Amino acid sequence: MRYYLIFFLAVGSRLEEIIDLEEGSTIGDLLNDLLERHGKELARRLWDDDGKLRPTAWILVNGVCWSAEGDPSDLELKDGDTLVLTTPMLVGG
Amino acid sequence: MSKNWTGWAGRILYIDLSTQEVRVEPLSEELAFKFLGQAGINAKLLYDLTGPETDPLGPDNPLIIGVGPLTGTMAPCSGRFSVTAKSPLTGIFGDSNCGGHWGPELKQAGYDHIVITGQAASPVYLWINDGLVQIRPAEHIWGKDTWETDALVKREVGQENAQVLSIGPAGENLVRFAAMICNLSRAAARTGMGAVMGSKKLKAIVVKGNRGTTIARPTEFWQTVGECEKAIQADPLYEGASTFGTSAITGLAQMLGFLPTENFRKSTFESAENLRGEILLSEYAPKHKGCFNCSVGCSHFYSVKDGEYAGTVGEGVEYESLCALGSKCGNGNLPSVLKANTLCNKLGLDTISTGNVIAWAMECGEKGLWSEFASETPSWGDHRGLNALLMKIAYRDGLGDILADGSCLAAQRLGGEEMVVHSKGMDYPAVDVRGTKGMALAFAVSPRGGDHLKGLPLYEVAPDPYKDDILEQVGITITPNYWLDYETKPKLISWHEDWHCVVDSLGLCKLEGIAIKPLKPKHFRDLLASATGWDLTEVELQQIGERIWNIERLYGIREGIRKEEDLPPRRLQEEVISSGPSIGEGLDPVKFSTMLEEYYQLRGWDQDTGIPKPETLIELSLPEAETDRVVSGLAARLERVVHAKG
């Protein structure tokens, strides 16, 4: 799991960590695991007040952006997957 | 200050350094109402005062500095000013925008613009303190860097709180991409305005103002300011912008595969992790820094405490500089990038052009293009060699003397022209536009050359969070992988160009004023109306932006720019991205051509030449004299050589 920008801040200025999950785990399981590890600081940046994943929360799975409108239980993760949690902050200068 | 002006100061200061004449003229209402201020009025003044015969480094090239009607007010992020002149780097429209605190001080002193002509007999600096304007000797500070100059002149004028805009050795030595520096690290960097200042033997402009600014409708203004601040701080990207500033982009550019590396040969960099904003923040940047009246505070003080570059301090570092002095040169050593950034600020150099010309030299060296300068040419990633060559550029020493004339002239002299990554003579910024088709168009058509700011479609790469705003404001529906599409980009880009012109002419910072989020056209309209008493619709305000865009375009047309120069750099046209997430992406020539044609159609420009049509100029109330002049110039297109007069 790799953390960028505000998610780097949310997890205590950590660039990356290894997450061990059970076989067959999905993105939803991963997000719940992260929530347990990192609590409110991560939660408020990931989800809005209605519990929806914020459109400014980008989750990339092996370099491919997973849509925030997707069902978190849809995508099953595999051993060795690299995930990135970032925000699309692309301001010029 | 005129009693009738609100927002604007209502005065233009003219200084002739040859005759030492100083005079103040009133700002004309027509000029303000047609071109707004700052960049817009600067552009019109430059258009009127120069022509193809003007030598960019000669006494007749005016150095025009301007602030907007909102600069120095309590409007959010209102610290900007623009510097405009004929560019010694490109020979066409030169224009640079800067933050910090200098611009507001000029407004407080009671001036909207300064127009500096002529050439001093020996080095001088200007001291402007409200109605007092002095031309003071500067031989004793000629040769000092900008940090030394800042301290010395403040002591001399007896005002520690004065604001100083100065050049370093690079400007004095007429390096064609020299910058003007204020607040130690804020730069009017692109297009070589520092060299124009140096050609006039003008070392610094010191300002202290006590006049204040009058607001037309203060209660309404405060209410609008409050709404704007709420919008800025409620923006979903506010935390990221205020914490990381533009250094946030490095990691994302690498991730998405558009980080220019090794002179644009590659689009990902194996050492990009070292250049991430997260590393900067956690290891080198203990404090934040902001410009005048800005609640974002996107910049940082940095300090290197250990290792080879221990003792390096400075402010920044922007993404463009991280890329220019980092990945473009194959350099993943962040402390060395911070050192190079500080050197550029002290010596007064544009980091983008400096990094690009060094990267070009590295590639030429690798290919064995020159033996004479082999020992001075660093290889990829040689950060010590990079910093050494940077110094040589500032002092025009050895290979540095050739590189100081910019990539295009250096290549004309030494070979390697096919490896120069530029449009219209100015080096390309830190986006591999093969992966972003709209930016490819924007950078190619910019009136000042390879430029990322005048038409930046900020959210092209990540539009989803803003898709509703883009639909509402621009009338475009975002498609999946929008950045790879060519369709709708002409409309996206032309809309952004108009509103960038507005923001650059009001005095506001682009970070918060790139027109869709967090501040939108209605905010600009309301701020302008309440500050100045001038009520415009959004359509009317956008038309002013369009007028400014066209006067900047006309400047280039008069210098010989035509459609064939509205193109991306040769390397980006002819090669596809060779690795990384964007592998295989290129610029389809047919699709790009179609996109350009549609852009011209939207702009009302001739399809064959790119010249604004007479009916377009008439609709924009640009005088018919200009129309005739330009149209008749079709028969006598100038042979355009990049700054041939140099």
C-alpha cells in the first residue's frame, strides 16, 4: 500500500506499508483494514458525510485507477498487488 | 492618486533611464476598461510601444511592470504582478507573472504600471516611495546576487519593510532567460525579463507604499471576499494544495507517466520517488510560506542540514523546478535540486529554461556532438556538474556563454536542433503533452512560446471531481480517459485562455483562480465589481480576456509567427512515449491538425495563417488600424529567426 499527498499525512507521514489480508479479500476489505489501522484521519479524507468514497480519493490497483463509483466488493485483490491511495492534485506551476 | 479611481491606483509611472526623466500619467479609462490591468494593459502598452524593429536588449524595448485592480486589496491571493517586454529569448511576446509582496507594495505606492525605457549610463536602482521616485547609483551593488541586493538596498533607503525586485548576475550578463526576483525566491522568470532589466543597467526596483487602496463598495467587497475564502478553503484539494503546493505533482506525474525525463526522451524517472513532495515536506521543509493575503500558503522554506549540500536554504520548490533541475537532467538527488533552485533564485535564472538547456546539453554530450566542451558537459544525473554548469551560465563562462543564449541559439551554433524541446523558441515545461492532448494544444499556441500557464486546462488529467463544474462553466461533458481525447479540447483550451487572461489582469494567483475551482467566473466578476464599482457580466468579462488573448497573439503575428509555429516540439511530434503507464502515447498529426483548425475557428483566426481575422478584431473593439496593419502584413511576412537581432 503506497500513500501520496493527503493520505501520506493521514497515515502519519508514511510512504508505504505492507498489508496482509486473507485470500479473497476485496478493496472493501482493504479499506476497512486501513480504517482500523489509521482511524478518523484516514476516514474523513476517504469518505464523505454520507459514507460515499470521495471523488478526490484515487485508488490505483497495479497502476490502474479503480473507479470511486465502483462497488468495493467487486474487485478481489491478489497477493503482491500494489495499491496507491492518492488525490488528483494536479495544479500547475 | 485620482479621487475617482477605486481598485486601480489610476497612475502610470514612466521612467526613461537614458534621460533620467520621470513622469506620472493618469491611467486612461479606455485602457482599464478594455484591458483590465496587469497583464492585459501591459500587453497593450507593449504592442503600442514596440515593433519588429525593436531590439529586445536595446534601449527602446520597454520594461513594463503592472499590477491589477485587485492587487494589494484584501481579495484572496491578490499579490500578483506581471512583467512584460519583447523577449530576448524568443523575439516575440515576453511576459512573466510573479507573486510575493512586491506587487501590492507598488499598488500601495500609488501606481498601476511602471514603464521603463532607455538605458542608464551606469548601473542604477529605482527607489519609489509614494510620490518620491529616485534613480540611484548602483555600481556598488552591481555583481551582487539578489539576496545580497535585497539586504543592501533596504539598508540604503532606510526601510527594512520595503519590497525589492532585482536581478542577479544572470540578468547583468544578459542571459536570455534571466529572471527578476522578489522576496528572495519569487520569480518573474519566463521569457528573459531579467535580461531586459540588465540591458538597461537597472539592478533593482525598491518600493514602499503608504497610500492605500480605495474600494468602491466596501461592504459588498468584504462579503464577496468572505465567499471566496470559504470556496477556497472548502475545495476538496485545499488541504493538498496548502500542504504540498505544486511539489504534489511529481509523484502523480510519475505514476501517470507524463514526467519529462532526460530531455523528454522518457516520461518516467527511476529516481522520481526521491523528488516527491512528501519527501520535501518531511525531510527538508520545516515551514510553510505564503504570498500576500493568501490563505493557501503553498510554498515552503527549505533547509538541508546534512550531507554534501548541507547549509542550503531557500523557498519552494515548485514542481516545474523539481522536474527541470531533477528528472529532465536525470537527477534524483533532491538536496542538489534544492541547491540548484536556490542558485537560480540568487543568480536570477528561470529554472525551467536553465534545466532544459542543461538537459539538452547532457544529451548532446552523450551523443558526442561536441568535443570542445566535453569536459564541461555533465552526464545524466551528475548533480555536481549540473550546479557547476548553472553557475557558468549565469556568468557566461565557457560552454555557459553559449547556453546562456538559450537552447535554440545554442543549437544553431553547435548542432542538435532536433533535440531542443521548445515552441516558438521557449523551452517546454514539465508535462509530457503526448499524454495530455489539450495541454499539447495549449502549450503550442501560447503567445509566449512553450508555456504551461496561459491556457492551462488544470483538470484535464483528473477531471472527474470537477465534471459538473466543467459542464456548467464550459459546456463540456467529460469522457473516460478525457486527457487522451482530442475532441472538445479546442473549446476547453480557448475558454481557459480567456479566463487566465482575466485572472492575470486582475492581480490574482492562478493556484486559486484557474477558473473552475475553487474560484469561478462569478467570483472574479463580483470581486471586480465591488472593488471598482464597474459592473460587468461574466460574458463581458470573458470578452475582455479574449481581447487580451488576441492582442498577445497579434504581437507574435507582427513578429512573423504563423500557423506553422503553433506546433508541439519536434521530439514530441515524431516520437511516442517509450515506457511507463503512458507507453505508446503520441500526438496523431491528423488529429492535432484537426484540433488546431477547430481552435482557429473558435478563435476567429484565419485557417491558413493563424492570423486573427479582421471581423474578429472589430468585434473585440481592437482598432481597425491594427487590423489593416496586420492584414497588410500578410504580404510581407518577416523572415523569422529566433532573436536574430541578438
